[in-house]
Amino acid sequence: MARAVTPRRKMINTTLAWSVGLLIFFPILWIIVLSFKTEGDAIKTPIEVLTSVWTFESYLVVQDRSDYFKHFSNSVIIAMGSTLLGILIAVPAAWSMAFVPSKRTRGILMWMLSTKMLPAVGVLYPIYIGFIKLGLLDTRLGLIIVLMLINLPIIVWMLYTYFREIPGEILEAARMDGATLREEVLYVLTPMAIPGIASTILLNVILAWNEAFWTLNLTAAKAAPLTAFIASYSSPEGLFYAKLSAASVMAIAPILILGWFSQKQLVRGLTFGAVK
């Protein structure tokens, strides 16, 4: 029998939850504060920073110096393109592993997951040379392919987990009614797994949006996304704290807004099938 939660314990749990949440959010909050300060004020003590004049100067300078909307459009195209391409590949793979498993299925899944433990710098050189030979360096297509490949294990694992929660008898009934494999996947499996697929898409858009290592090493100007936009405010002369903060806020704002409005869908998808 579950023990009742007393008002005192509930208050303690709520306080701890808010404390942890504020602790996690504080770096983002401080970046937002610094973005509204001048470079001179941004390096002062925290009290002096908070009491100094607030200004949009850093945002205006960042917008004048860089083409924000070009970097933004690159980020949108690369994040959405890599995610959708990954979904197209992962759905058939996850379906076959979930509903037509073999003795090697578990081993293949573990091998796919193990590739995420490989240091990215270990394969940078061959990929860089290959991109030069194929003409994919500093292109959106090149980044879409790379980000799709590095996130594909996560996409397959998540979809595999969701598909395993769907009773196989439903798909068998569809086959008995004359459904083809394509109809089975599109009209039976996909609608039932919409929460899981949606959360997978959201999570991988976030991962692709935040990817910095590959975007900084495989782009220069044409296909540079917002991660490169942020990095441009770090120079050999030092960091421009206020401008760097303004650029960071401009880069993370779209994905924060997306996460805020889709948090219920994301939680619903991540807990899909958790309660029988």
C-alpha cells in the first residue's frame, strides 16, 4: 500500500524540485542578463552587472555584424533534414527488429549504441577528406548526412522501444485483412506509434540543433548554422561576453520556445508504453 504524502513532505519535495530547476536554469538566465549589458559592464561583479544599465546594444551589434537569419535558416534545414532522413531510415529498421527479430537483433542494437561512445575526433579526418572529394564540405547536404548518421542509433533505439509496446496481433490482423507491408507500416503501425515518433523527432531536432563539433569542423560560411554563429564571437583577442551572450540567446531562443510548447508531447512520447 502506498504511503500518503504529508503536507510537510510535499512542501520539502516541491522546494527541492524548484531549487534543482533554478540551479539548472541559472546559467541560461545569467546569459540572458549579460546579453543586455555592455562589454564593460559584462565583466564586472554580479552585483554591479545587475545594477548596471540594461541595453539592446549587443543585439544590434550582433545583427549588424552577422547575418542571423542565414544561420537560422541553415539550422532549421539541417536539423529538420537530418531528423526526417533519419526517421525514414529508422522506421523500417526498428519495425524489422521489433516484429521480425533474429538471434542477432540484440547484438546489432548494442553495436549501434556503442558507436555513440566513439570519440568524434577519431573519425573527423577521414570524413573531412571524404567530404572534400565528394564536394560536400561546407554544404547543408553534407551536414544533414553526418548529423543523421550520428543520431541514427538513438532514433532506431527509441522507435524500437516504442514499436515493442504495440501488440503484434494488431499487425497480424491487418495482414489477414489483406494489408500489404507498406499499408501495415503507414496505416496501422505509424498512427499507433505517433506519440513515440513525435517525441523521437523532437529530441533529434534538439540534438541536431545543438550539435557543435561537426558543424564547426565541416562548415565555413555557406552552410554555417547557429552554432557557428555563436563561435564567431570567440576570437584570439578574447571573448566578447556581452555579444557572445546575445548571440547565444538568439541561437537558443527558437529551440527553447519549441521545447516549451512541445514539452507535453515530448513527455508523453518518452513515457509511451511505460504503464501497462
